[in-house]
Amino acid sequence: MEDARWAVSMVVKRAALAGKEIAEMMRNATEHAQPEERSERLLNIVDEYISVSQRIDELPVDYPELVEPVPLQRLKTLVGEFQQLAQEKLDSLLPRINQSQTATQKPPTAGPSRPRPKATISKTRPRDLPGKSTDAPKPEPLPIIQPKAPRPAIQTKDYTQAVIDALDLDLDIDDFIQRTQKDALRPKRLPADMQDIFDQKAVRLEQAADIIKKMNVKALKNTGEMLPVSRLPFDLREGATRMRREGIATRAKMLKTRKPRQSDFQWLLDHAHVRVVRNNAGRIKTRQYKDYFQEYQILDTANLDQPLWVAHFHYPALNTPASRFTAAHLKIADQRLRQLSPEIAQALSSRSPWDNYLRILSDPVLQAEFLKLEPSAR
């Protein structure tokens, strides 16, 4: 029952947080907001709603006779409506993003600089257009409804029972890791959410360790003796460390099975799950666009440095300085595609407009990770 209650509460919490975020976005939307920033948030919201909807379908199967199907169906309907709203907002941003990317990725024009034509600026404003109001009150932020405080990891009234509960937690560590890793393979799971599940379990183990340590001290003070579990707090904390490590590893494995995204590459790089090397063959001429690209390999450090993705930086000419690239993007390495089944390889190779946007390397910090490998930068 406790597991079912926790699973339902997590689904409701995730749906509520996603709903709050999109409500905040709609309240604060302006014509001058950066479409790239809004699209990133909306993409995460849509992914979250898809995952929550899948979880709702699984709850009656995972916990038969322990959950009420009618309220869950109402929740799923509401989630579907919010998901549709977020998707519509997201789709409306795509033309603006394409226009922005086209404007920022024009090839540099060679030759001497040309004087810019002088522009005539009119300082008058039509009287029928209202000026920007400085007195309009800013909307108050939506309040966060705090969830009900979770129950302690173990009960704290009876010393013997607390030790039994803590031992159960310790003995369940291996099984929990296996169950969660298996759950991560189910459809529409989000890598960040799976890591969060491991992190929450780590917090419960640390709470249990603190409780047992305090109760051991109290027992010694009151009775002069304690149960033979002096090592239990250490074991629980060691289990918590293992949980966080498994959470990072599971998230990394899931990210590596997706189409490449700039944000995923950044996370993998920050956690040392990939490294970058330069293709020393130099710039390669493209057939379609008649330009050149420099390739960098992104290697999977957890898989013997096997190629995972590649990054291509495009240039109008062979001698264009490395920093003057016209486009930079990620793609799946051909070596990796050959290791996959034809169906999976085809699915990963096909790209939607949003896939094309997400694979663009637009972050200057990440761009520098590649450009620092150029001979001229050494």
C-alpha cells in the first residue's frame, strides 16, 4: 500500500509541477521573449506530460486493487488537455526559431567591409498607439502548493522496530536498483525522472541512517546497551551513495539511446560519460551544399571509447578560420548505427524539425569544447 501511495503521489506531483510551469509561461508571455528559451521549456513540459500519461496507464497494472481507476482516468484526461496546449504553443514557435537560426547561420561574406547605409529614424509615434504602461502591476507568481510531508523513512517510536525497518531498507538496495533499472526500459521514461527516483531513495536511506544513529546513542545513554547494529548507519549511507551513482549511470544509458541533443551532450560531458576527439582527416567537402565540415567524434567513455555521436562544424572554404563556422550540429555516429537493428537505426536517423533544432550546437561554451582541439588553438 505504501508503494502504491508513493507512486500515485509522484504522478500527481509531476503533473501539477508541469501545469504550474506552463501556466507561468502563459502569464509571462511577451512578443519579445526568446523563442529558443521558451521552446526548451515547452519541449520538457510535453515530454513530462507524455511520461506522466504513460505512468497513469501503468498504475492499475502495477498496483491492482490498490488504486482507484476513475480518478486516475480524470487525471489522465486533464493531463492530455494540458499536453495538447503545450504542444500547440510549441508548434507555434517553430517558424520563429527557423527564422532565427537562418539569420544567425548565414555564411560570412568575404571581401572588404562596406559602409552601412544611413537609416532615417522617426522619433514621432502615432497618437492612437498606446505607450508602454509603467504602472501596470506585475502578475503575482503562482503559489506553490506544498505536498504533504512524506512519512519518515522508518518509524521512530520503537527502537527494535526501527532497526528491523532499517535492515529491510538495507537488504532491499540490490533489488531496488534492479527494479528501477528494469523500469527505465519501459516506454516513455524520462532520463531525469529515473535519476530522481534513485536520488529520492538515497535520501530515504540517509534519513534512516540518521534515525538509527540517534537511537543507538539514546539506547546506550538510557540502558547502557544497544542492538548489534553499530555498522547499520554506515551501510545505509553507503547504499545512498550507490543509489546516486546508479542514478547517474542509468540516466546516461538512457540519454545515449536517444537522438542527440545539445542539452544531453552537455550533461554527459559534465558527468564524464563522453569525451571529444578531433578527426585529423581535416575538413571534408559536402556534396549537397558545396561547403566543408570539420568532424569531431564524441566517444562513449563507459563503453571503451566507442563512437557515440559526431559533431560537424561547417565552413564556406578550406581556409576559413575555425571560429568562423556557419553551422554546428550533432548527429549519431555511423559506427554506432551499424551496431543497431535496422528498425532502431532508421528511427534514430529520421529527424523531425524539432530534432534538427535540438541537435544544433548553439552554446558558445560547448562550441569551445570542440574548437579548442583545433591545431591553431593549441
